[in-house]
Amino acid sequence: MTTVQITLPDALAQEATKAGLLEPEKIERMLREGLRQERVDRMKAARALLAAVPLAPLTPEELTAEIEAYRTEQRRAAGS
């Protein structure tokens, strides 16, 4: 486990303490939710970018070449 120390304005710290928001379980849940939302936001941005600039479809030959390149890399990584 990691210990994190934060500095908050007194009024905010008091209000958060009264609401139980500074309990480790609550902080963990808020951080996990924030991280999940950050991932969702990044994925939405990437999807919007891809939709704005769509890639041309691969030809059957290009697709075959990509598959072969992937398989070759996998064999090389496995030491075969």
C-alpha cells in the first residue's frame, strides 16, 4: 500500500470529513471512478478523431501482408 498526503483548505477538509469522504474506501472508490472516466473520455476522443479522419480500407493484399508481418513478429518474439 502507498500512503498519500494531500493538502486541502480547512473548510473543505472539515466538510469532507463530516461527509465521510476522507475514508480510505471512499477515496479509493472516487479515484477508481475518476480513472475509469478518464479512460472513457480518452476512448471517446480517439473514436471522434478516427471518425473525423477515416482510414482507407485495406486491400486483400495489404491485409495478408499485415497478418504475415504480425505472425512473423510473434514467431520472432517466441524464439521460433
